[in-house]
Amino acid sequence: MMRSLWAGVSGLTNHQTRMDVLGNNIANVNTNGFKKGRVTFQDMLSQTLAGAAKPTDEVGGVNPQQVGLGMMVSTIDTIHTQGALQSTGVMTDVAIQGNGFYVLKDGNKSYYTRNGAFSLDQDGRLVNPANGRRVQGWMAQTVGGQTFVNTAAEVQDLVIPVGSKDPARATSDVFFASNLDKRTPEIPAGATAQTIQAGTWQTNFDIYDSFGRVHKLQVDFTKVPGVANRWQATVTVDPAAQTNTNARVQVGNGPATANTFFIDFDNLGALAARSKSPGTNVNNAALQGPA
């Protein structure tokens, strides 16, 4: 009687463990990064009441007599299946698609988690708000104007500069696109200022110096008399200021000595040449300015 009660109680006790795991799965249905558990069972012991006998000339073999003494929990496995990705609207929340873990640092100790509900501390470091552990990774680096992530380096604290300002950077390139009407009349010698202004195409851009201050870049195109499809470009920085910023244009490898240059077009309107003086052409030369 006691043996049968013990076997039944072992089943109840271990199935209670299974119910505990199921209850834990249900309780964590909305827990970020949670992975469900699974319980498996196995036989515990079997008591032999009578042994086995081999066959003889008169009778066949006899099987042993064994009574099972209950069951036990074999394993409680964690099932690492991919969960559903959801948008939370929080910019610091992240998720892992596929295998992998986030690495969190607490002093010299490292911890691993699938929970990507992170936030920022006062220094802009990405942390787990539940315990303050810092998320590890690789910060982007800029070398020679190229930005890359060196995954061969040691991991470090991730700093997200939310709300901070980038350092001022002077304008280095201006994308210039303009159409010039070849029917624009040439400016005759001795023309008045009003006539020159009427025959000039003007473009304006905002550019910035190394302190972040804005300046006005103005380029005026005037038809050169006597030469078909040739225009003189005059570069001026801050034309409305009382003291104009010194502007110099470099064409090719020559020195930048003036704020003017010349451009030539073919009959189809394609750029044919650039030059620093009316008498010389520098085909496919680099154009830089103002200096």
C-alpha cells in the first residue's frame, strides 16, 4: 500500500513542477525577451520482486517481476525560439532577429540577455533601466572622411549623443547645378552697371565656416563678348556685407589668385572646359573655391 501511494505522490509532485513551469510561461507572456520552459519526465526506479529464469528442456523462460516506484523530472528546457518583433515607439528599444544576445557590463562582470528594452543614462550611455548595466558594442569611427565600425576591437560602452550638438564643420563641397541661356546678350565694352546686371545670371548658396557661422556664396555668370559659348563666373562671399570675405578660385593646379574663372560649353550645352584666364583652357581640371 505504501509503495503505491509513494508512486502516485511522486507523479503528483512532479506534475506540480510542470504546472509551475506552465504558470511561469503564462505569467511572462508580456515579458521582453522571455523564452518559455518545457518539462520532460522519466521513470525513477523499478523494484524487482522476482528474477528472470532461462528456458529449460521442460519449460520456457520466465520474465522478471518489477514494480515501478514512480517518476521524476528529467529536464526543464528553455526553448530559444524567435519571438514576434513589435514596434514600441521608443527609440532606444531594440530587438535581435535570429541568434545572439546583448552583452551587459556590471564592473568586470558580463551578462547576456535578449531583452532589448534599453534607455539612456545622464552621460548618454545605453543601459538596462532595470539594473543600470551598460550595453556593450562598437562605436562608429570616422577616419579620413570614411565612417566604419571596427568589429575586431574590444567592446565598449555604447554612447548615444541624444540632444548633443555636432561640432561645427566648414563647408567643403557645394553641389552646383544651373542653366545658362546662350541667347543672353554679350556685355559690350563700356557697358553701364545696369546693363551688366541685366545680362548676368546670379546664383546664391548658404555656406558655413569652421565656427558654424552662415555665409552667402554668390556666383555671377556673364557672357564673354567675342567668344561663342564662353562665360565669366565671378565668386563673391557675403556680397551684402560692408567688408566682403576674401574669395579666391583655383582652377587645375595653378595658384588661386582671383575670384573669377571662365567656362566654355559646346553647341549642345555640355561643359567643355574651365579656365582661369580668357586665353587658356584647362579641360577636366579641378575647380576649388572660395579659399
